[in-house]
Amino acid sequence: MSTETKAGNKEELNFEITIKASPAKVWQVLWNDTTYRKWTSVFSEGSYAVSDWKEGSKVQFLGTSGDGMYGVIEVCKPKELIIFKHLGEIKNNKEQPESEWSGSIEGYTLIEENGEVKLQASLDSTPEFKDYFTETFPKAMNLVKELSEKPIEITVEAVVNAPVEKVWKAWTSPEDIVKWNTASDDWHTTRADNDLRVGGKFTSRMEAKDGSVGFDFWGTHNEIKPNEMISSAMGDGRKMRVTFIPEGGSTKVVETFEAENENTIELQEGGWQAILNNFKKYVEAN
């Protein structure tokens, strides 16, 4: 960490850490809501940000009290660089026109080297906050490293108003899978196979109904407990686990999977939840 004296009674603080992960994974950890809340909890528990993360867009950095800061994204090159210019403070969820932070710059640079990422962060600090950031920012960077170097897990769930035996059959039978395995009405599953044993392979062909695009989703079963749990590995090696929990005459289905790096966590969660909701609708109607 080094410092550089700046005009306006601010000082630039610089931090750096090496992370064994891809730039896509580090970028995802930095700016997706779920993981952003985790690493910024070092500064304030419950911290979150509101933005579309596009160049030129506004960004609000907020806490549970409704206080925080706001600014603009001056530069955004996904997986490489993002620079914020702070414009002012937020008090009781209202933006204040001027503050001592106005004009401060905060930036994050990702440099890929030999399969690792050098994450560099810099921010303009007022003198009274220098010691605070010098202590907390390395902790935040270490959390980014920790989150980036292990899989991010996403969990979706639904309570199906049916006994577990019926839910299990609908989840595992190819003739049922082709009827519910879709996230939206303009897609469908045209073919499904499921070798329901340890080491057995499962596949499903998912296509747009207009025939414009399609893909195969597949994997291998690692552990099976009938009417209780299925643990599998997807074709790209990511792990997934589905648990079936009886609740009276209903069944809670809990699906946990390791996120991929290209799409946002929110997009992945939304897609998998939509499929699970469709499964619930199908089982309850049949």
C-alpha cells in the first residue's frame, strides 16, 4: 500500500492483492449484489450498492441506515477496470449536493498474469479517514480474494403441494422432465434422459421454440438417496445438489449449485428459480 498527496486536502491510498481466479470471477465477486454485500460488510454491515454498473451511470453506495455516498461511473471496462467519481453524500436516503467527498475518485483494476489476477484498488481519502481505510481496505481485499478463490453457491427453493414420492418421480423421470424443464414459455425441453444411479449420466436438450438456438445440459450423478437427495456434477464440473424435504403433505425442494462466471448471479438465480417454479406448477397440476 502506498499513498500519494493530492489537491483538495485528499490523499490517494493504493492497495493490491493477487487472486488465483479468472478476471471474470473476480469481477463477478466485486459487483454482483450477493458477493458485494459480503466483502463491503468490512466497512459497514449491511452495505449495498444500487447501479446498472454501466459507464456513465449513477451509483449509490448505501447502508441500512439510509446514509451513504453517490457518484457516477466514469470508466467501465468489464473484467478490466472501473472508476467511480464520488459526487456527494446521502443522508436519510436523500442525496446531498456537496460534501468533503465530492470529486473523490475510487478505482479498481484487474490485471491477468499467469492464470492469476492482480487486483489494484485506489481511493481518495480525507485525512480523518486515512487510518480507517488503511486498516479496513486490506480486510475487504482479502474477502474478495477468499470469495473469488472458492465457488459461489446459489440456492433456490420452492414448496410443492404434493407428497415427496410424487415430487421425486416428476423430478427424475424423463417423461416428466420434458414437460416442466423450462424457464420461459418460448423455450422447451425436446429430449431428456436420466440414468438414475451413482455414476449415471443425465442429459436434456433445451431449445427455443422457434428453433433459433438450443443447447445440451448434462452431468453425472455422484450420490443418490431416493426421495431425499441427489448430488451431481454438471458437464463443466460445477457441483449441484437437490434436497427433498417432506413438510406434512407438501415437499420443500432446495436446489444448490455452483455459479458460472459469465452471467450475473442474479440472472442465474432468476433462471433456475423460474424452472423450479415451473416444476412446482406442473406437479401440482398433475
